[in-house]
Amino acid sequence: MINKMNKWFILLIVAVLWSSCSNKNEYEIVSSEEVLPQAQGSYEYEEDSLNEDKIELSPTETLLLKTFPDVNFEEENTLKNREMLFIPNRLGFKNKEETYFNRDSISYHFIEWEFEDSLKTVNALYNWLDCFGHNCRSIRIEEEKNGSKEAFVIWVTNNKITYIASSKNINRKTWQETFFDEEKNTWNYIIYQGRGGKMKWIIDN
């Protein structure tokens, strides 16, 4: 009888163990790389994209910086906010370059207009002289008259009018040597005036 009970007891234990093993949950170890979403592209940052955009200088600005390393194009310029009409802006120029800059704490304003031919250049100059400066004054050729509150120089060739103005007096020869190759330029007119002075004329007859 005891042997029978031992057999049943052993069978019961085996049955319980088998049932326990069959009901166990199976666990699989999963790596974090399989669970987390992975980036699909490669992210390469070019150096230029991380830096601020570089400001491209015009040919005249490049020339000024090369000639005068202390020139600054970003400082406050007293000539920027003045109300002044430049007639050549309205007369069909071919190209135009304009910049404001400071040198030795002095403000400057530079403009150069290029025209198709000498007729359009002369027309632009004459129309400008009909309404010149802050007060739109009429100026006659070779008239020595105050044309502007500031100092300026104007160079006129067959196809270009070049203008520079300043809050202080201007050394005409210095800027002429800076902007022009003397051997390649024939001046039809050079007009210049000191601050508060009268216009002077050099005419190539």
C-alpha cells in the first residue's frame, strides 16, 4: 500500500512540475538598438553652414580695402540718411556701383554710373546739373557756385560718371589715384568742391 502511495505521490509531483514548466513565460533579451528608432540618413555638416554668411564685397569695396586697410563698411555713416536726389539713377544707366564707407572716422559716399555711350553720359550729367545737391539747385557748366552742403568730386568720361562725397574736405588727387588708372582715362569733366565752398571745373577741351 505504501509503495502505491509513493508511486502516486511521485506521479503527482512530476505532473505539477510539468505543468509549471509548460506555463512559464519565455523572455527574449532585446537590445536597445532594436527597440529605438534609428536615423536613416547620414548627417554631415559642412563648415560653411555653421558659419555666418560671408558678405561679398563689390569691386570698388575690394579696391578700397586693399588700398586702405582701415576702411570700414559697417560703421554708422552720417551720409546714409540725408535726403538728396541723384538724377542719374533715373536715366537708364547700364551698370551702377554704390557704397558707403568710413575712413579715419570720416564718412564717405561713392557712386559710379556706367552708360551705353557718350550721349547718354552727357545727358545724365546735364540733367543732374539741372537739379543738383540737397536743394535741387540749377548749375551751369563752369559755374563756380556752391552745389552741396558737403565736399564732393565728380569725374566724367565718355561712358561713366563717378562721384564721391564726404562730410569733410576731400583730397581729389588721392581719390583720383585710388579709383582710376590715369593712363587709361580721358576726363571730359572733373567737378570738385570743398565743404562749404564753390564748385571748381577741369574741362578737357
